Amino acid sequence: MSIKEQLLKKINDKTAIVGVVGLGYVGLPLAVEKAKAGYKTIGFDVQESKVNLVNSGHNYIGDILDDEVAVTVEEGFLKATSDFSFIKDVDCVAICVPTPLDEYQQPDITYVKKSTEDVAKYLHRGMLVVLESTTYPGTTEELLKPILEKTSGLKCEGDFFLAFSPERVDPGNIQYKTKNTPKVVGGIGKDSTEIAAALYRNILQTDVFEVSSPAVAEMEKILENTYRNINIGLANEMAIICNKMGINVWEVIEAAKTKPYGFQAFYPGPGLGGHCIPLDPYYLTWKVREYDYHTRLIETSGEINNFMPQYVVERASKILNRFRKPLNGSKVFILGVAYKQDIDDCRESPALKVMENFKKEGSIVVYNDPYIPTCKYKACEYCSVELTAENLQSADLVVITTMHSCYDYEFIQKNSKFIFDTKNAMKNVEERENIELL
């Protein structure tokens, strides 16, 4: 029996031991699904706090049910460690680590490189490695493969298998989770693709779509998020134009949505947030410089979206001017710092940039977010204040930057001097004399 057949047998009869490197928003849900599917699963993370929480059965990711972690740990299907030498015991491992941008808006693949090096030290024959971290096309073949082969002395597609399968995580999405979101898989060769696809088909309850190479899978992930980035940029520019023309952009979008073909609604807001949409397009922008090409549309949409926090403050200044109030010294109450509604994640949240811009103008800034009690942005630390009538009434301006469904918008309207609603969160409030939309 070949090593490919041996690994496929282990995957199909669920005797394979599987690993996940990185126990964050992507890695922990994937590790839990692997464990729930009946695989002995080892989670690897450099943060001891996460390791200890997992091993004690405690969940820290919003998209996972708390008892799912507890049950899989109690039943012996899931354990976590910071000791990467246990990689030697696994048959399949997924790398799910962050891929941020550096200060120059260029890909920072430090975590991917370090994790690959850690895996390479203990790589063995008949093992599958899958990269799930979003990155530029070519990473799997140009970075991972050489590290794994050089360190181990093994050959890809002969001794071990390597593939890319982009994570698809949408925090707060009620319908689609890790388990039922379709998966894309692209291996270094046919064997790697077949093996990786077999693993995901045994874990997930969804379609697994096979592509011809890791580069195709890497590029399709960039396309997914660039598509959203560009369309949100269009919505934001339409909001700016509509405001200048005295037209309600939200009504325009609702009218456009009535067309049953050729239009998908995207909405404006204070900017882009999260771990994907604001960052991923820049991976492609950086990579295509090797091919002497300039990504004009991507960069233009990025400029528009990055301008929105500044635009929010400029609009707020005009609102306050009507009341003979300068930004300097005015109290601004921000509602919502999560990057999207009903989640506890403020990574890259535009609300934080809005707050920073207000502070630069001398405004007194406070915030409320029921999901995020504290947050830090650059040198400033903030604590959520209570959403009380007194706190609302004491603010010169209330700015809604996240549309949490738990907010009582009637209460907010009745107790606020004036509200700048950047998310159309107040759409169902009848009394609107103190509300202005983005």
C-alpha cells in the first residue's frame, strides 16, 4: 500500500491524528469540527492562555457553542499544547495563523513562516500539511514547500502532501459556520488535492471544490474579499456623492435592490474592519508588482474606504457647527466599536479610527459596546461606559458606528441631543428630527 493509500485509509476510517496550528478565530472552530467528526485533534498555539483555556474546556470564540469545546475535551478528542514536538504524532496539520499587513501595507507572513518552520522540524513521511491563512498567490509553493522540503529532507508529492484551503469565517453569521461553508482545496499535485479534499469531506457537512493548484485557491480567496472591498468602496463613494446632492443613499440602495438580477446590495459605513476585507486585497497589490502591474481599481477602493473615518469626523464637525459647537471640547459618544454588528471582535474596526480622529481634533470621546468592555487603539485605551439616559444626554453628539441589534434605538433617539447614524441603524425610529444619516 502506498503512503497516499495509507493516509487516505486513516482519514476515511478516522484513525488519523489531526492538528491545527493557531487557535484563533479560524483555528479553534476548525479544531472543534475535526474533533466533533471523530478525529483525535491536537491544537497548537504559542499563547499559553489559549492552551490552558482549551484544555480546561473553556471557549473564547463567539462562533463556537461553549459546550462544544467542553464536550470534545472531556471525550478526549481535543487537546491543546504549546509544544510543537507533538507535530511528530499527527498525520494531517492545518496552519491557521494571522497574516497581517506591516506599517507599509505589505504582507507580514512572519507567523506563516515561523509555523511552517515549526512543522518542518517534525514533518514525517505520509503527512499532509494544509495552509488556511489568507495570503498572496504563490505562498504555498514558493514559501512553504521549500521550507518543508529543505528542513525535513523529504519530497512533496512523494514523501508528504501539501495544499492550500482558504479559511472562510464570517463572525456572527447565524447561517454559515465552519461546518457548512463550502471549502476550496488546491494541492501541489493531484495526490495532495485528493487527500486534502478527502479530509475536509470527512469533517465538514458541505461541498468541497477542488482546484488545479494552491495558487488558484490562494487567488480565489483574494478575489472573494477584493470583490467586497471594491463594492463597499463604491457604496461609500455613492454615500459621499448622495450627501452632496441631498439624496438619501440608503433609499437609493433599497430601490436598487428591487432589481432581481445584476445587482447585489452593499452598504456604506464609517470604513472597513475585520481580519480580511481591509487587508487581503493588499496582498495581491504587493504581489503583482513582480509582474510590473499596478492594481488601480483595488487601490482606489482602498483609498475611499480608508477615507471614511475622516469623512465621518468631517460630517460630524458640520453637524456640531449648526449648534455653534466646535469639535474641540465637544463630547462625542460612540455607539459600537466592533467591526460588525453583534460580535465581540474589534480588529481593524473603523470605529477605532473614528475615535482617534475625534481625539486629534480635541473632542472628548467615550464609547459603549455591550460586546467589548475594553479596547486599545495605538496609545489610547478605552473602557465602555453605560448606555444610560444621563450619558446620552451629556453628549454633544452621538455617533452610531456599529448597528448592534441589542440597542434600543427608540431610547437612544429620545435621550440624545443629536445622532449621526453611519449605519442606518435608526431606520425604524419614527421621530427623526435629531437624526442625520451618513
